[in-house]
Amino acid sequence: MSGYLNNLLGWLGSYLPQDEQGWIEDMRIEAQHVPNGLARVGFLWGGVQAVFGEIIRRHIGPRRLGQGLLSLALLLLCTGGVLFATGMEDPRVRMTFYSLLTLYAIAGGLCWWALDVMKRFVLFCAVALIGIWVFLGLGGAASLVLPLGFLRAFSIEQAAMMVCLYIIASYLTWVEGAARA
């Protein structure tokens, strides 16, 4: 296994510029001095991951890589939410989950295709969710037949998550200009 990873490390290193391949050769030489086979495999696997990450960063760019990872995270959040929501007994709570998962799915798609539009969308969603939280805290909402405690806690939690998505999207917008500098 370590021989395979050593060859893979050399092959992946050939995709980097010649002046940046020195650390890869150093890593391959150092791997020969690691006494335990399992430790050598772990050492080489870390090197393969580092080289692969550098190749992806160079060819795709940090912004597109971050957008892809954020979209994947939102997709996994939606998948987990659907699996979680199917086990809920209260149909109003289940519907709340499904409606918010739709917002996250839209945010994930916008993240991949139009990051600036996604920033505006999640900011709008955060403001709307804070508005729902304020409305449900007013006295007039007590007459509604809803699980108010759950909806208030859920809306403020989701607003905080939307603000976090806005911050991540702002960082991804900034990182592309910083990578060029």
C-alpha cells in the first residue's frame, strides 16, 4: 500500500510546477525512514491529500472550491433534514421543516451558480425569520393554534444559520480577490 501511495504522490506531484515539486520529493524520501508500515501509509496519505488539495486549489480556485463544498454541505443538511422530518408526528412541525429545507436547497443552488444572489437571498431569509420570531412573541400570536415555543426557537435558530451562510458567502467573495493578490 505504501508503494502505491508513494507512486501516486509522485504522479500527482508531476501536475505541479517544477519549482514547487521539491517538498513532494522530500516527503517521499522521509516516508522511507518511517519504521512502521501503518504510520508510513498515514504519512503518505497525508501527502497525497496535500498535493491533491494544492492541485484542486490551483485549477479550480479557492472560491469555486468553497462554493462547491458549501453547496455539498447544504445538500447534506437538506438530506438529513428530510430524514429527520419524516419521523415527526406533528404535521405543522413537519411542514415547518420541509419549508425551511426548501430555502436551504435554494441557497445551495444559488451558492453554486450565483454567490452574490445567494448572499442577498440568505440575508432576506434571515430578516424574515427574525420577523417571524418577533411576530410570534407578540400577544396576538397567542390565539393561533401553533406550537409557538417550537416555532420561536426554530425561527431564531434558522435566522442565525442564515446569517452564518451570509458570512461564509461574503468570505468566499473576498477570498478570490485575496488569492490573486
